[in-house]
Amino acid sequence: MNPMIRKELRQRMRERRAWLLPTLYLLVLGAVAIVFYMMVTARPGSLEIAVQGAALGQGIFLAVAYAQLSLLLLVAPVFSAGAVTIEKEQRTLAGLLTSLLSPADIWWGKLAAALLYQGLLLASGLPVLALTLAFGGVGPRELGIALASTGIVVAAVSAAGLYFSCFFRRSVHATSVTYAFIVALAVVPLVAYAVLGSLVVRVPREPTWLQYAMAPNPFYALSIGLFGGAERAGPWVGSLAFFSVLFAAAAAFAVRNIARGGEQA
Amino acid sequence: MIDARDLVKRYGALRALDGLTLSVERGELVGLVGPNGAGKSTLIKILATLVCPDAGAAAIEGFDVVGASGRVRALVGYMPDVPGLYQDMRVREFLEFFADAFRLRGVRRNVAVDGALARAGLADRADTFVEALSLGLKQRLFIAKTLLHAPRLLLLDEPATGLDPLARIELRRLLRALNGEGVTILISSHILADLEDICSRVTFIAAGRLAGESAAPAAAATPRSLTCEIELLGDPARALTLLRERTGVRVVESTGARVAVEVTGGPEAAAALLRDLVAAGCAVVRFDPRGGLEERYRRAFGGAALSPRP
């Protein structure tokens, strides 16, 4: 086993947030599910909606899945953007770079530890998400797609955060830039979609390529694959391909940066 | 062991190293001195494979520090000026992590960790968190970590910074012992007395270039020179006449009742000079012989190197 992974996990699990974060995470997800259920069933005509369990199940499922992705996007920079900068701040990076660990070992150790922890959060949220199976309208396929989409998006964003951590000297800068990057991923595609949409003729229906403008949006990546026909498979795969390319590029630049990181050590 | 030629390293407009050439033989204990910003740390970082030179080349045991950095890292133990430790790890965990990072496996790993704990005197604190250790113990732990993979070359950048006098004595003892075991050591320090005590050779660096070399008293053959600071009561004229006429004595500086002289012949010559000054009726209130390194440093880098007078 890569010694970096063992070290990172050991240090991470000793922090107070190691147990505090999953607790808060589950409380928020549970609250979202309950509040959504109460809001929908308390509306006039709620009896009809309650009877239509599939719609209710899909609604709760989407609300919890969006909440889960939002929480993980909020948490990802905390674990990834500070991973290398903290070594610089504590003056421990020189020890790693002069050992026989390769830059790829260091990068993989940092990323794997961050992803494993976020994987723990994702897994702990699974029962809340799976609760919606009881309402109908949601099956194991949707559950799998939601988990896969969330996992790929979070891995790409974490890899980007780790790159910023290699680039900057201070955790505060790396973390701020990572959050700004996430906001840009969410907002820029929306703006692009709106601008391009206003320029093209949508009659009789929206051209398929327009959908691809939304590909970098994390929430689009999560939702486009769910509850749709075969026509949504292309944009979904396109969106996941974007995040896979982002992951690979961030990984390559981060490893290169670690290899040259001695001057910041 | 170390062969560095024409090293150049720039940080923006600043030339940290400006064509520095240095050679260190196997088994030597070489001191590196120079004012702040002279390029000592940059040189050590290049040799430790942390920083790439902009021009020139450096090799450790024939392995290029850029092209064969992995081979070099296996040979080198590097201790930076501010040793970084994982405060939230236990002492044993910290050493085990670096044993794994240096690819020590099985019995060899356990022997290395136990040996490092014993050498650092931390065997009874193996389960203590690093943050609970005193500065001196942290320094010992870092040295133990540096020695884990049995490096043949130690690169130490200001290792005595922040240490109390006892810890410094202990460090000198350890470095002498390691050097006795055949480990080559390159040490940068501003504490000239320490270098004088342990080094076989001292290299002066200024503005990124080699500014001179000197055999330190620890290894220099006699006769060697000492700088003596003398404080006299009353008129120093008679003492100055005696000093100027005496063979093997050179007046370096004379300010009022204070005179600095360079005495050739070591402590015996200094003792004889004091005896003769007193016998000649000079009222000597202070006679402070110092090693020649400080004087050589003063000559190389200016008067500021002499310690302030009381």
C-alpha cells in the first residue's frame, strides 16, 4: 500500500471533523428528504401526489441527490485544496520530495485519501437515497447512475483542487480558487446555454448540440442521465467525458507541479 | 562524493548561485559558511534534488542530481533549516512512515525504526505524539528520520538553529560519530565555533560563489593561528610596541585599550604571549583567544563577523 495513503487516512481520521462531518452530512440529507416530503404532501391536493408514489419518490430522490452533490462539492475543496499546501505550510514537503516516493506516489496518496473520505460520505448517504426506492419510480439503475455521476464529478473537482494545492503556497488561496472554480463550473455553462439558446432557432425542437453546452455543469451531469430516454444518453456521456478529461488534465499538471515543487518546499 | 561545477541558480533577477564549484571527498566533514543570502541553502537544496540548477551540473557519487535524482535520494540524508514534522503523528508512526517512504521492508524496516528510536533516545517516547516533544527532542527525531535509510552523505542546513547549548554539544558528538563511521557530511551553519570544532574543512560562500576555503582547527596541522582579543588597563602603547615587535604576532585591530592580534602557533603561543605581556608590566584585564575561523570569516565578509565586545 502506498505509504502516503496510510499516513493521510491516519491523520484524517484523527481529526475531529472525521466523525463530525459524516454526522452533519447525514443530518442534512435526512432533513432534505423529510422537508421535501412534508412540503409536497402538505400542499393542496397532496392526497393525489401521495397516491402517485412514483412522482413523490423521484422528487425526493432528486432532492437528496442534488443535496448530496452540493454537500460533496462543498466538502471536496476542504480535503483536496489543502492537501499539498499544508505540507508546504508545515515545511514537511521537503521530507516527502527527498524520500523515494515519486511525485505520482505523493499525488495519488493525497487524492486517494481525499476520495476515500468522500466515498465514505457518499456510502453513508446511500441508505437515505435508497429510502426513495420504497415510493416507486426509482430503481437500482437510477441509484447507480446517481452514484456514478456524483463520484466522477467529485473525483474531477477533487483532482482540480489538488492541482490548485500544488500550484499555490497557501491553503487559503488554493481553497478559494477551488471554490471559485466550482462556482464557474456551475454558472458558466448556464450562461453559455442561455446565450447560445437565444441565438438558435428551437423550432421544432432544441438542437442536440445545445445540450452539450451544459456538460461542464456538475448538476447537469447528475440529472441528465436520470429518468430519461435514450436521447439523454449522449449528453450524459458527454458530460462525464468532460469531467474525466478534467480529472486527467488536473492529475497530469499536479504531478508535474509536485516534481518541480522543491522550490516551494 | 560531491562534485558540483559552475552551478547557477536564479530566482527572478536574483542570482542565488553564480557559477559555484565545490568538491567534497568521501569521508569529509565540510562546513559551509557565508552571510545570509550567500547561496548556502540553495546549494544544499540542489544537492538534495529539491531544486534544479539553471546551469552547471552536480553529482553525488557520480549520479547526476537532476538526471538520476532517485539514485541520489537513496544516498543522501537531507535536513532543512526548519525541519518539518507531522505533529499529529506518534513518534514511531512518523519513523515508520519515512521507513516506508524509503522503501525499507520487513525486518530491515523494523530494525531501522528501532535503531533510529534508540539513537535519538526516544525509545521510551515511541507512542508520544510529536507535538508533545520539546524542540530539542523534535530535532533529534528529525535527525533520526534523516538517518533511517543509512545515507552515505548528510546535507545539513543550519541543524543547530534553536538548540540549547547541551543539545548543540550532543549534535556535534553525533556528527563526529557519524563521520567516524564513514558518513560524509556537508553542514551549513552560522555557529562558527561548532564548525571549528567538528569540520575537517570549511568553505566560504559569498554572493553565490566560492569565496575561499580553510582547514578548520579540528583538522588543521600545527602551527595554526588564533585571534586574541586583548583589553588593557591604561596606556596600551607599551603593549602595542611589544606586540608589533614579537615574531608570530600580527596586530589586526587597535581601538583605544582594545587590541586584536593574530597569533601563529596555537594556544601555546597565545599562553606565552599573555605571560610575556604580564611580565613586561602591561595591565591585561582581558585576554580572549578565539579560533582562526572567526577571523577568517571577518576577513572574507567584513568586520561585522566579530562578536560584539562587552
